[in-house]
Amino acid sequence: MRARLRALTRRTVARACAVAARREPGLRILTYHRVNEDHARDRLSVRPEAFASQMEALAVSGRPVLRLTEALPALRGACPLPAGAVALTFDDGFQDNFTHALPVLERFGFAVTFFVVTAYVGSLDTLDRYRSCCGADRMLDWEQVRTMRAHGHDIGGHGRTHRELALLSEADARAEAEGCARDLESHTGDRPRLFCYPRGSERAGVRRIVGEAGFQAACTVHPGPNPPGTALLALRRTEISADDTLADFRLKLEGGFDAWHRVVQGLPAWRAR
């Protein structure tokens, strides 16, 4: 009953805010983590059929879907940003991104950014959230990462070990950011331009460290669109969750859940997650 009431409340708020949110221009960056059928109660694991329906809805919407690197010149103000533009990102680097998400993305011709935790790529280990669960929680290997890149997708950094950078010493935060960049350059041949703060943990000093490591843009977990002139090391995103209906997904494209996400992110339980 409590879960149903919460879902009703968030959707009511989203519908009320959607009209006003449509007036906010800017690039809408959608965040995914996993696409699989193995974690029915995990809010970060979107079912494959739901993901396919969302990508179809995005294609039908007519919104331009840009790789994040393609959008950077427009965000700097060097050229116009297409109206309604969307970018897609995936955090962490689980193998289901390759096995389940990639075929759907390529069916619709969407090029996206995969943010990978470099010390876990090719490892039998996995992130704490799924440790001791099942074989389906394997991380990408470097051959899969290179295949994604060869297919036109961007590969970004998500730290070396997924540690929360704002909680680390400057030296340790720098080692995470610079080590991640070196790993990606070593295994793909290119110095990465995009970064995503693990668990959204960042502050001004962390942004500076990430920029000094050579990353041109970095994603936060803060909601909202990104208009031209936005701070490139503090890009806002919209998380897509397992409990989103297709109607929810369409509302999120319109910014209907931005206000709800701001409220939730201000709660102590969210900050302590």
C-alpha cells in the first residue's frame, strides 16, 4: 500500500510539473544502469522488453538522439542545440549492457555513452550492490568495450574502483580519475573525454581534479536539462528506473519528474544510500 501511494504521489507531481518543465530548453541526458531480467526488485535493472519499448517511444517522438560528445560544442555555445535533444548514458559497465541493451540501441540507430569502472572491466568481481548474487552480474570485458567503441558508442570513465570521490583525499581522488583515464587510453587507444561521478559524489574540488585529468565533461545525478552555457563538469541527468511505466518514461523526457527527484535527493535516506 505504501509503495502504491508513493508511486501515485510521484506521478501526480510529475504530471503537474510537466507543462512548466517543457519550457526549459536544453539537452536531456537519460541515465540507465542495467538491462536484464535477473533482478526483478532492483530499481536499477530495467527489463529488456521495457527498455525496448522506451527506445521505440524515443524513436517515435522524433527527438534528436545525440552522442554526448556530439552535444558538447552546442553546450559550449559554439553551435545551435537541436530542440528536444536527448543523450543516453549507461553507468557502471555491466555485461548486460552489451548483451541486452546494445542490440536494442543499434536496432534504433542510437549511439550512447557507456561509463565503465575500469578496475572491474574483465574482472570476475562486481560492484558491492550485486556481490555474491549471480553470474549475470559480470562486468564488461575489454574486448566488449572495444566492440562498443568500434560500433560508434562513446566510452567514458566512472572511476577506477567506484569510490565516492568527494569522500576521498585529494590524492586518492586524483588517483581514481587519472588512473581511470589511463586505463581507458591503454585499452581503447583514445584518451576519454567524458566522466561520470561514482554515486554522484562530487564537489568543486572533485570537478577540478576530473578536469585536470583531461575529461572535458562529467555527469552528476542532479536532475534537469542542460542548456547551452551549462557547466560541462556538472551535467544534469534523468534516471530511468525499473518501476517506470512507459507513461513515466514519456513524462521524464518532458522533465516532469525533475521536481520530484530534487525533493527525493534532499532526503537523508537518499544521501546515505
